[in-house]
Amino acid sequence: MKKAMGVILIIIGSLLTFIMKLGPAKETVWLFTYGIWPLIIVAAILLITGLLLYNRNR
């Protein structure tokens, strides 16, 4: 279960970084209301947590 949760967190973090790369669109403009730094921090936390969970339960 922890391995699956790690994979899900990695996917969500990757999608957030993909959205950051594309930039704000009409559908995702609410993500950029406070700038790009909170989005970078959230994506990094999700990716690091997901990688740690996945690697520990491999």
C-alpha cells in the first residue's frame, strides 16, 4: 500500500511540474494566484515524499 501511495505522489508531483512548465492557462490560473514558488514547494514535497515511500518499500 505504501508503495502505491509513493507512486501516486510521484505522479501528482510530476503533473504539477508539468503544469508549471506549461504556464498558466484558463483552467489552471487558480494554481498561480500566489506566484510560482508555492507550486514549486508543493511539487518538491510531493516528489520527495513519493520517492522516499517508493524506495523504502521496494
